[in-house]
Amino acid sequence: MRSIGREKELERVLAQIARRVDAQGNRITSPAATSMGSQVHISVEAPPRGGLSLFLEDAKETLAQRPGLYPVLVTVQDSSRPQDALRLALEEIARAAGVPHPSDTTNLSLFQLCEQLWESQKRVAVLMLDVTQALEQLHGNESLRQKASSNALLQRLRILVNDMEDKQPTLAAIVGWRNDFRERSIEWKAQDVEMRYYPHITLWPDFKQEDAWPLFESILRAQGYTNIDGHYPGFCRTGLTVGDILEELKQTGAHRVDGPLLLSTLNRKKPLEQDVATVPSDLLVALCLQDARIGPSHPLHEKISSPAVKPFVNPERTEQDEVVYVANEDLYRAAHVLPNRFLISTVRDYQRRFEDRDPEFALELLAGLPPALTGVAAPEVPQKLGGYAKIAFNLPSDLVPPGLKEMRVTAYCTLASEISNDLKTDLIAQLNATESTPLSRATQCVLVLHSEAGQDSQLHAAVLSSPRPDWRILQLKKGRLTKDEAAALCTIDIKAEQATELAFKKVDPSRQSKDLSTYLQRQIRTRFNSLLGKYPALDSQAFDGQHLPRLMVESHTFVDLATSGDDVSETAIKVLENLQVVERKTRKELCWAFEKDMLLKNLLDRASHAAGNLSEEMSRLYTFDPRNWPSIAAALATAYSDFLEPQGSTLREKPPQNSLTQRVRIAFTRLDPLLQELRDLSAQGKAVTLEHEREELDSQLTSAQNISSIELICEETLALVEKGKRAVEETQERRDQLVTQLQSDYNELERRAPDPSLSNMRSELSKKAKQILARQPPLLAELEEIQRSFETYRAKARAVQEKLQTNLQDAALLRQHIQARRTTLENLEKQAAALDGEAHHRIQEALRSIHQQLDELHSQLGDEKKHPSIPPDAREKELITIRTALDTLASQLQERSRWMVAPRKAPAPRPATSPQPAPPSSAAPQPSAGGGMSTQPSALPPQASPAPRDDTHRPETSAPPVVAAPASGLPKQLPSSPPVMPVAGTAPTPPPNPATMAAPPFVPQGIAAAPPPETGSQASQSPIAPVPELPQAPPETRPAAPRERRTLTFMPTPEDLRVLAEFLDTQPHIVHFNFEPPQS
């Protein structure tokens, strides 16, 4: 045999072939069935350069020497055409059988040849396929790899096993491939191919020996490399093979095998991590590849003290009491070397056994569970029970739930994909024993290790399908569903890595496996937390002290125990919270209520009928050790002294109505200071309402018969207390707001200038505000009353200010009117200058009188800056008086204007040869400069009779402009330019034909309207004294100026009325206009 160190693997191959042909060459017609079938179809796998081809050749030679066997070895090089290699195998079998070879390479032809070979030679064909090269070709070709699921070679390997199981031919199959085919088959979706050829015989690189370096050395020497320096057992644990060393020797041309060459080989295949980059290479070779123990006499001892090396070495003391340094696991891991006490083949063997669901492996896993949790091996050995294992041990104290003393675990381990009936029956029996007594509930639990995802749900469903009268049940959310689970059953899903660590723990209980221990402890604690969430821990320490009685006194109210002096731990608060005794708001702010205390409710319900079995009844609802029940009962009796009383080792119920009623009456007393405070704040209405509601609750409490009614009244009482507190706070806040507002109003009152019309009111208001501000604290009623007084004062001040503004506007308008009258007066003075004699003096005297009156009116208006010092009402009366006088002067000016344009009496004619021309019969009085027109002259010459009215309409071009009347929207006429005044000695301009009337005077705000000017018919009856006649100047004929017609429209709105009045008062040359009153 040319393969060195592969004797055990060859024996496994022969043992599998012996299932078809015994040592004497007899064919076994009914071979023993395995997990993969009754036929022999196995695989041999090896790492790259691991000697697979050489091993298959050795296996062929060995099988050929045994009777009844005919091995055929072919190498498949093309995965797309496996039939080429199979044709060679069929031809060789046909030659051995002495029959012609078939034309095809189907499995049927292969099976027929095998039958013919057995009939002729009594030999069973062993088909040995080395598919390593074909699979490498498949892996290296992208196009082939994308179609790997339908690859011809993989399909042929599948069909071969299926047909062997169906046809039962006289054939055995052995397939050789690399050990990475398992991972590649997942990518190629060909896991079934790898599983069909079982068992897998692996050619481990370390030969499954603790120190494989002698075998490495033997192979190297057989290849001609005899110069080997040193012993390197650590290299055998790197996963590299002797073939990797031979490859490195050929590439470098070296002939010597030493530490640097091996480290270079390792670094090329598996680069070292950066953590060990600072470690010297010679020290790395000694510590990792040679497993050296460096003591004081070692040549590398000085380098051990380097700061870069210290984190990677551990000191140990020898039997001679000498300190030596060895590599720790961090250094081995960084160098990709397994520690010296483990074999790489063992790791892979554990993973392979876990994936193959080896029942024997479950025993090793369960034996490693107690060391993984406790650090020491269990005193008992796991039991092998029909496909699963079982063991019992005690959990460490840090994993025991709070309130319990100990916890004994009955652990099971199964690697099967389905739950067997034996395991189901055993689990149900163990759970029944666990749930049978209060003591067993507190001291026992069941743990199951499984390897199948989702098997935990199957386990719970299987055990819960049986009758379970006294089992504790948990309802846990799994995804979107809520499922029932047995409370005492804990399931843990383990993976291959965790299974390997468990197996190592069996071999070495002191092995450090932090990840495994953390995972297992987390799973167990999670289960216990779920259990305590449904069945809380009952601990007497949580009820020691006076914190719970204090909370009962102030029931339904959150009390901060951190400020009350009650020393209670966070652990005790959590226990009370889990027991649903209290409700937590913040860190130590708790609230107790009778109907929300689930522990007290359960105690009262069971104390009334359980009598001596109260402990057993409570054990079904809570988690506690029954041996601690006496101390728990004593603590509960002390804490719930108003509701429970001790009676031996149990508790007896006390009627709770009296205690609850007394608590409500205590809550009533909290309203008294609130009512008094409201009365002190003069909030009598709120105080009366609050007291009335308290009286209603008191009457309800007197007639309450059950606990629910009393608790409801207690809650309403506390709500009423909160309402009273809010009322006090709102009243105080309202008072503070009013005080702030009063201070602001008072400051504003003092800062503003006094108003003469409101001086008395202002003085009284200021005095009263000062008195209230001086009183501390002021009453709410006084503050509200003075606030209303300030509002009244501000309203009056606003009215005065508005009237003052109105007076200012009216005064400004009156100034404009005075100026307009002065303009009219100046025009009349210019006209009067043309008169002679007595008429001139008389008109001048009249005009001076009017001028003097206008000056007096202007002086009466005064300066606008002085108006605020005059009361607005008095100022309003002054303006009305000034307006009345101004209207009177306007009437006088109109009369003077009419007199100026009236016809004058001509002097007596002198005798002449020709008569003087008489005035035209159509002569009419001229318009006055004030904008009005009299319908008849105020005086006529004695020689002439009044001119007849000309009612005929003038042409359109000579018509006066039209102005819309403000009240009706109808037009009235205004001139576009002032008329030409007559000059003495000329004929007056004929008046317009339509009837004319003066514009209504403008009435400013706050001033009574003046009576409208009199019309022609009224003028004759006017009480105003007639103006004395003036001598008439000689008439002078002058052509009438052309008139232009303009239309101005004014709407009946206050703004348009004001504009119209200003226009009429400021246009002294308006001759006439039309005014039509509204239709309705």
C-alpha cells in the first residue's frame, strides 16, 4: 500500500463493501439497510492534495485481491460528458465477463453486464469513479456553474443511486471527490447528490492522530526530502496536507523542511491575522508549530517579555516549580492553528456526525451540557433511550429563578428530524411528575436540546396533545401567532458550532466556551422570565417594611416612596409590580388600589374556601418554594393586616368593607383645606359646588353595600380632590393675572396725561387701585370689580377721544368755509369798487361788517393745539355756534351778491333827438358770486317793470354744466368757469333759463344742520331786512362769454356729501345748478 497512514480509512471501505460480498466471496442477497438504503454507494473525500487518487488506487488493489470482487476505477474529467468515462468502465467489465460491450452506457446496460459478470465469474463489480477533475472543471466554468442543477455528471450520479435501490443489481459504487463538494453542492443545488453517497469516508489531513508529524515526515522522506529539521506537530493542525508542503518545496526549489518553510506555506495558504504581525516569526514557529514551552533556558525566552508578545502567551508552572510560557488560544487562532489539545479532524468529525444526525452523538452532546452550564461534569452518565439521550443535574444558583432555592433539570437531547413516540411519552411522564406537587413545581424543570429549526413548536404541540389537568401553561407570541406552551418545558435549538463545543466539553470540562455558556444561559433565563411573567415569584422580603401599608392608606394615589422615608429596594418594587400589587409611575412613585391588587384578590378568593390548602392553591398561580410558605404567610398577614389575619400556617379573610370605607372618609378630609383656601380667595361659588359634591359622595358612601361601589366612591372622591386642587390653582392663577393686569393698568393710568372730562373718575379709580395693590393678597372679587371699573374708564376715554377727533375735523372744515367766504367777500369788494357815490359807501360799510364778523369767527375757532384742553362737549357747542353764525354770514353775502347784480334805476333822460335804447326785455339778474341765484331781483328800477321769465330752453351749447344731486343721484348744473361780472354802464348778462336754487349747506359731524337757503318765493317772505337800493350804473352791452357744459356726479353717501359741500363752498363763481330731491 502506497498511501501512508490510511489503514483505518481503507478498513472502513472494506467494511462497507462487505455488506455486499463477504470475506469468502459470497454475495449477500439481503444486505443490511442503512439510513441511505440497502445498496452500497459510498463516497471518499479528501482535501486538495490530500492523496485521494493514490488512496483510490490502493483501494482498488486491495479490493482486487479479495474474492468475489472486481473493482473498476475510472477518472471523469468532463462533467458534461460522463458517458465517455463510463464507456471505459463498461468495456472493462464486458471483457472480464467475456461478453461484447454494449453500444450505450445506460444504467440498464451496466446492470446487465454486472449480472453477466456474476454469472460467469461469481464476482461483484465495484465501480470506482474519481470525479475530482470533472467537479473542478464545473466549478471553474461560469457557464457550466450557472446550469449546475441540470449538469450531466450530477444527474448521472443521482440516477445511478436511484436505479441501484430500485433494481438491486450486483454492483457497488464508490465515488471520490474533494471535501469542499459539500459546500459547493449547496450553491449548485445538488445537496441530494452528496447525501446519496453515504457514509462519507474522509481522508483527514492530520490522519486523526494527536501528533501526525511522524506520518508527515514519512511521506516527505518517501518523496525524497530527507533533510527535515525539527518536530512540528502544530502544522498538522492547520488543515493543510503533506501535499501543500511538497508543492511549496517544488515552487521554491528548497530541499530542506524547517520552520520558516512551514510558516511560509501556512502564510501563503492562510495569511496570518494582523494581530500577530508584531510577533517574531521564530517565536511564532516555536509557540504555534512546535507547541514549545519556553522557559528560562529556552533561546527565545528573552523575546517572551516583549510587550507585543505578552497578550498571546500564558504562564504555567511545571512540576519542578518552573514558570514556562505557552501560546494561548488567541495566538493559535490568529495563526490559523488549532490548540494543541484538539485535532482538526475531530472538529470536522463532530460537525459531520451532527449533520448526519448520529444518535450516538446525542449522548456526547448531553454529557457536555452540565459542564457548559456549571463548569463541572455531571455525576451521572447520560442514558441512551431509543434515538435520544437523557440526563439529570442541578442548575447553578445564578440560574435559579428568584424566590426559589434550587432547580433540578431533566435534560433530553435528540438529533432526529421528527419527535419519536418514545421521546413524547417520556416527556409527558416527566412533565406530569414536575407539575404533580407544589414542591416539584418549585424545584424541577425539563430541558430539551434539538437540532431541527421549528422543532420546539412540535415538542410543545406533542406534549400538550395529552391530558394536562394541573399543568402550568404559557401563551407566547411566535411571529404573528400566539401559541400555548408547557411552562415547565424549555427547548433549545443548537447549531453545528455549538454541538462541537458541547462535545469538546465532554472531553475537557475545563475548556473555556464563553459563547456556548452565554447562549445556553440566555435561553434558560428567557424561559424562566416568561414563566415568572405568567406565574410571578412570591417572596416574603418584598412585603417587609411599612411601604405597602402606607400605600394602602393613600389608596388610588401615587406616592413617592423616595421622599417619604420608606427604605424599599428596587428588587422589592419589581416583585410587587410583577405580582400586580402596585402600579408604578416613575422610579419609586407607586399607587395601590384594592380592586387592582391581584395578589390580594387571589388570597381572599382562596382563603375563604382553601383553608389549610392555601399554599398548594397559591403554588398554581405563583412561583415560590413551599418550604418558605410560613415566612411568606407571616409577611402577607402583616402587610394586609386590614384584610387578612394569620391562622396557624395559613391565612383567614377579614371583611374588607369597613377598612375601605374608612379609607374613603380619610380621603374626604383632604377636601377641607381646599375648601378653606377657596373661601379665602373669595371663590365662594367654587367652594359651594365642591362642598355640595362631597355631601353627595358622603350620602352614597353611607348607602354603599358592596366593595365595587365603595371603590368607585373612593375614586370619585380622589377625582373630586384633584378637581378642588385644580380649582384652587385656577383661582390663584386668575388672581395673579388680575393683579398683574391691575398693576399694568394703574401704571398706564398714572403715566397718561389726565383728561379734564374724566378727572373725577380717574382720581377715584387711581385711589382704589392703590389700596387694592397695597393689600396682600388681594381678594378675587375686588380684583374683578376694579377690572370692570377700568374697562368702563377706558370705554369712556375712547369715546372722549373719538369726539375730540371729530371736533378737530369739524374745525378744519369750518376754517375752509371761512376762507371761502373771504374769497367771496373779496370778489364783492372788487365789484363794489366800480360803484359811485352813496351806493359805494353803503356797500363798503356792509362788506366791512361781514369781514369783521368773519375775523371774529376765525378767532373763535382758535388753534388746534388748544383743543384738547377744552372739554369735547363744550368744544362741540362752540363749533355749532360758529357754524350757525357762518351760515348767517353766507346768507348775507348771497343777498349782497344778488343786490349787486340786480338792475339799477336809470337817471332821468335828457331831451334828445333820438331816444336812448331801453334795456332788453329779456334782461335778467346775474348770478351771485356765492353760487346761488335768486328767482327775482331784490329791487327793480322805477321806470321798468319786472322782466318776464323766459321759460324757453336754451341751446345745448349754452346750457350750464350738470351736477348730480347727492340725495337722489339726479344731475344738477355747475359752471366750468366763473361768470363774467357786469361792469357799470353795461347790460347785465341774461340769467339762465332753468329754475335755479342754492346748494344745501354742508353739515359736518357733530354740528346741527343749518336751514337751507330760501328759494325765490321764500325770499320775499324772509325776515332779513331788505338791502338799501344803490344807484344803477349805466348799462354796457358786452357779448356773453361762451359756456362749456360739464357734468359732475355725486352719490348719496356721507363721503360724497362732504365732497359736494366742500366743492360748493370753495367755488364762488358758480352761477347755478340743478338739484332734484329723491323720488321717495
